[in-house]
Amino acid sequence: MSNRHKPDEPQNESLGFKIFKAVEFVAAIGLGAYIGYQLYKELTAEEVEKLPITIATNDDKNLECAICLDSFRLNDKLRVLPCQHKYHADCIMQWVTRNPNCPQCRRDC
């Protein structure tokens, strides 16, 4: 019978490999915690109110709100995110209280 490794038997791992696997595991836990924080982070009403407001102009008439999918009309009240994407003020207010990222580019608000 051969001394070769059989598929159902564990192989001997070097110390370096074990350390690498431990570091990889800790990094995965940290990444998971960060992603979870980003997914469940919400903006307060005060933070939402700080988003700049603008009024839709003729230049905005060919654009649409990516949340409700309606076109902007002249004099609509819009909010502008830090990424410069524009949304109907009411639409984005509801969005960012549940999800603090831009619906289009996913950048933090």
C-alpha cells in the first residue's frame, strides 16, 4: 500500500499556510462587518435636510428621477446628492432614510 495522500485524509499544512488562513478568516469577518454596517447605516432627518435643494430648469426637463422614473418638470423641487445626481426631493428623502447610498452610483450620501 502506498503512503500517498488519500482524498479523505487531511494533508499536513505548513505553519505559514495556517497563519495565512487565519489572517484570511479575520479579514473576511472584518469585511463582512463593514458591509453589514454600510447596508444598515441610515441617515437622520437632519442629515437628509442638509442635502442641497434646487429647482428644475429647462436643462433638467429631459432627465428623469431614477427612483420614481417620472421626468423632471419645470420648477420641480429637486435634491442634489454629493455625486451630483438629482432626484425629486420627496423621492430621495424616502430613499436615503432607508438606504444612505445614491440609487444610481451607490456612492454615500
